[in-house]
Amino acid sequence: MVCKSAIRPDRRSRFRGGAARILPPAIIVFLALAGTVTAREFRVGYVDYDRVIARYEAALEAKKEMDTVRTRFEAKAESLRSDYEQAKREYESQQLTLSEEGKRAKNAEVEQRKRRYDSYVAEVYGNKGKIDQRYKELIAPIVRKIDSAVAKLSADEGFALILDASKAGIVFAQSGLDLTELVTEELNREFTPVGPAGTVKKVYALMPVHNTNDQASQDRVGTEVRDFAYRLIGAQPKVSMVANAKVDQQLQSYGQTGEVKLENALTAGRALDADYVVFGNATKQDRRIQFELSLADVRLGTLLKSEKGDAARPEELNDKVGAVIRVLLAAIEKP
């Protein structure tokens, strides 16, 4: 599996996507700040290639293969190192009893085993070594597929410029410009299992969770609550998620800002062809976080359930979000 742990420190120099290029910071800031003014004439977005690779199923499979390759090389290197160290220990323990000729012969054996070990390490782990070569073989098609998905998104949605956030060092971007989830969703379509006839997935759309005070906004509490709720709901069987970026774009097209209320959530849900929408708000005072999430049935146009959560410490937030999500999902099962 190629996830972040498998991408080496120089990974960014390897990602040469045609759709994502590094621009000077001044241009990036200008484009981000000009987004609202020129959104219709000049659409700009960004994709974080590192995040895509961490969640792309093909990359995860490549990581598995890379781990297997690395384990095999490490086993051989360890065997050669062990042979060298054993010969060295034997020479040191026999040195006082060996003749001069015996010493020379034993020392030559030690040096030979050391050269064999050093040569193998250089061949495998050195610059352009076998590990490097295999890594390139595995990652190159992954990056090409990501580039293709980005190019398709650009053509389909009319983006004039899409940046690679893993390279560009974006320090500010308005909501709706992050296209990472859309690209990941498109790439993973080929891995979506085909269910038996009659199996219908319910589609959920998560509205932005509104931060109701400055501390919550500063700490991006709403984003954290939304992202974790997205993962929890998406992990349920027979569930399909509308990418958060797509939801944000839909709301942006309405000029929606601030807290998303029931009516606006339902309107966006209908446009996104979702079955259910989740929306809510969050606040933070010192270390305490309080939030409320609501679940609505888009087809019926009704609010099914609202539930509050209270985390005394930020470390408890995910557990509390999980408890709230379970309550909301249980409301769907009720007649």
C-alpha cells in the first residue's frame, strides 16, 4: 500500500503531474483571494496529492507490494551482515592462536564478507538502487492516474487552474476550492464492489459544521467534527457519501454563508441527489467543545433527529461525535 509512511522524504520531487504545477507564493495568494471575484470567469482549485495517495485503493495495494519487496531485501541484507559479523567475531577470538598466514587468510575472509554486504546495501538502497527502481515502477502509474483524474475534473467542471497542495504551500484557501475528495472519489470508483441486484445505497451529504464563536473558528472545530462524522457515516454498509468539496461548491453556488439551516440543507441535498443530509454547529470555550448535529430526510423534507454532544477535552471529541452519529443513524431505523 502506498500511504504516507511509504512515500519517502523526496516524494514530492517525483510527482510531476501535468495538471498540478508549483507557482510562486505571491500568485497563489492572489488567486486564493481573487476566488470570489472571478469564480465564474476563472475557476481555481487545489488537490493534495499526498492525501489522495493515502486514500487511493490502488496506492494502498502498491504499498503492500512495496512492503513485501522491502522485507525481502532487508532479510537478504541482514543475512549478509550476520555472515560478516560472525567472521569478524571468529577472527577476533582466534587471533592469538592463529599463525601469521592463518591471520591473513581469516582477515581476508572477513574483508570479503564485508565487501559483499556493503556492495549489496549499495545495490539495493543506494541512489538509483533496486528499492528506488521498484518504487518508481509502482508509483509512476499511480501518479499518472491521479493526473488523469485531475485533468478530467478540470475539463468536466471548467477549472482553469488546479494546484497540487502538497507542493504549492497554500496558506489560505476559501471553502469549496479543495478538490481532493472529488479526485479520490473518482479514482476509487473502479474499486467499488458491485452489490447484488436490489442492493441500494443511501446517499448522505454533510453540510459544513458552523463554528459559533471565535475560538471554535480558530481551532477549526467544525471542520474536525464534520470530517470525523463523514468517515463514520461513510463506513456504514450500503452508504454512499457526497464528497464534502462537492457539497461546499453546491452551497457556494447559492451564495450560502454562515450556518446552514434545515431548509438550505434540504435544498442542497436535493440538488446533490442525496437521501439524507447532516448539518450542525460547534462552539469551544477553553478546552470544552459543545456541538449539535441534525439529520434530515431529503426525500420527505423532514427533520429526523437532532443530538447534542459535549466534550470536556479536545481529546474526547471523536468519541463524542461517534456517539452522536450513532444516535442519528438509529433514528432512520425507527418506523
